[in-house]
Amino acid sequence: MTDDIDGKRERHRSVPSTRAGRLAGFTRLAGGVAGGMVSEGARRLVAGERPSIDQLILTPGNAKRLADRLAHLRGAAMKLGQMISMDAGDFLPPELADILARLRDRANFMPPRQLDKVLTAEWGKDWRRQFRRFEPRPIAAASIGQVHRALTSDGRLVAIKVQYPGIAQSIDSDVDNVASLLKVAGLLPKELEIAPLLSAAKQQLHEEADYQREGAMMQGYAELLAGDERFVVPTLDTELTRERVLAMSYEEGRPIESLAEEPQEVRDRVFTHLIELVARELFDFGTMQTDPNFANYRYRAADERIVLLDFGAARPVSPEIAQSYRRLLQAGLDEDRQRVTEEAVAAGFLNAKAVARHPERVARVIDIIVSEMASEDRFDFGDRAFVPEIRDTVAPLIDDRESWHLPPAETLFVQRKVSGTALLGARLKARVDVRRIVSDTLARTE
């Protein structure tokens, strides 16, 4: 995942690269949150209020502390914050959702001395001789690395992604520390078994930190999309790529979200291509790039092509998961609400206890989703009027901890791509015939 620097607040901040340094960062965060709780509690008690623990934790001040500290630590800590904001943004308290969303727009990057140290370790002390020009100011910054533009000695314009020092070694401890903070804050209930999810998150983050693997996945996507003139995949530079440096052809393009200013027909056409890509990933390729961050897409107006970036989160999709989505989507197309419920439970989206304990509310949510899907009109991603109704309907399920449930980790990764793509559609206010795309894809891939 990469975040554009142009047009956003930027600053040099050294990445804590030792385990002790990163632990100290978490300790300061915990202390700051605790201090914020005390001051907020005192303020409310003086005002005659009796605040609940979640009201004390989810204050704007504490949310800002969380975002600032995770942005400074970067790595797995920042990545988890970004995941939370994209996956659950519609259902978080507005203050927390707004602050965490800033993690998708942070543009902190390494100071020149720290950057030079990483590149010297990967390329040797004379690394600059490989280039006619190497731009020290990154063109993008992310949770795991930052991207520089360079001109090689033989005249090729390339993009160089440089991994932050110590990030790969800190993944396991970062994930555990973030989970501990959420548990202490009461945001993760003791009844919820999150160990499998944490294990899967660690595995994926280790994969994202493996730049050799990412290069291979990028080459794989180039092969899968060969001949498809709608998309551009950068070309891997194998000579310059190392364990902590990923080199590829530099591809021009503007931020995909800037299309929000384009005519409706342009937005609809481009987003239709992206929806069709998700369908092909799930049912054709058996491989999916599961990080839907907006910065992973660029739009090249010159030839109306979509540039695809960042393949660190690309992963195989098991036939079992694809089949569970097929059955669920087919039930939706058939408008068979009972079958949708059954398939949602079988796929792990719904807890059987939730269906048993809150049958009317579950039925209402299913009815809203199926009705939206069944419409013959193009789906208007900009019209999110149904989201508050779903949120209000499921609120008692969220309060009922016996109904809480985590889907299988692999399903969550796929669903993250699906829901994140929908968020991009909402940003573009695109209108797409989703029913046709789903129906055609299922029929074609039987």
C-alpha cells in the first residue's frame, strides 16, 4: 500500500528500528491514552456526567494519539490501523473513524541519512553510480516502505520502493502490541478468539515485507492481464531488486480518486473495469491483491488505462473460498433470502448464534442487501442511504457479545478487497451494473 505525498502534509521522521525503540513507542501511546482518559473522566465528572469506559477511550484526543503514534511507528502497527479504518469505518464512532482514516493519508518518510543507510546495506556504498538521477524526496510513503523515482545509468525511468529499517523484524511484536492495546482499552472482548486472525495478519504482513515475493507476484499479475488493454502492471527490474528494495518501471498516472471530478460516464466506465477485475481475481485467477487502498490504483488519461500498484498483499484464493462466494452470490441473484442466510453462516460471515438470538434483525439486514442486489438499475455506489439502516439494525448484535464472531482469516482478506473496492466506488459516486457483472462471471466460470 502506498500513500501519495504530493498535496499532503509531509515530514521527515526516523522509523524506530529496534525492538526496544518500538516497544517504547507503544508504552508512550498507552501512557498517553491513560492520561487522556483520566483528564476526560475528571472533566465529565465535574460536569455531573457518569461516562462509560468506551466514552473515555474513544475521545478525539486519544484517537489522535493513536493515529500519530501508529504513523510514527509505521510497519505492522500503522498497517493494522489502516485496515481497521477501511474495514470498519462505517461502524466505528465517527471521531475514531475520522482519525484512523488519516492513517491512509500520512506522508511521513525517512530522513536522508536513514535512507542512505538502507540503500548502502542493499546496494553497497557506491550505489549512486547506478543512476544518472535518484530523487531523494519520495513520491509516495506507506506503512512498510517509501517510493523514489530514479533514472538509471542506461536511461530507464524506474520507481524504487525502499523498506523501512527493522520493519520486517518487528511485525510479530507490533501485531501483539496493537492487540494488547485494544484488549486493555476494552475494544476487543475476552470472549472473541482472535488468535487465528492475529496469526494470519502476521503471515500476510511478513509476505508484504518480502520484496522478492512481491516482485514475483507483480510478474504473475502481468501474465494474468497480458493482452487486457484496460490495465497496466509495472515491469519488475530484477537487477536492482533486493530483499528490502523493490525496483520496477515507473508508470505515469494520476490518483484514482481524482476521477471524482470527471464526468459520470468516465467514472462509471473505470469503476466497472475495477469491479470486473475483482470478479476475475475471485473466480478466474484464483489470486487476489487483497489491499484495496486507493493509492494502489492510478489512472493514465492518455490511453485511459488503470495502473495497478503494490502486489505485496496478493495471495492465492482457495477453491473452497471461491465456491462459498459463488453459492452466496447465486443465492442473492436468485433472491432466495433463506439460502443467503444459510450460505452466509456456512461461509463464516454470520454466527449461527446471532441468527438464533436475533432472527428478525438478521432477516432485515439480509433483505436490505438482497433488495439492493436484485435491482435492475445500475448500483449507485454513491448512495449509501442503506448503510445507517444496516448499522442501526445490527447494533443490538454488536452489543450482544455471544453473537460476536470472526469469519475465517482467508475470507476476511477477500472481503477486505470487496468492501474496500466498494469504498472507492462511493468516493467516485460510480454507477455500475453489478448484477450483470456477477451474473455473467458466475455463468462464464461454472
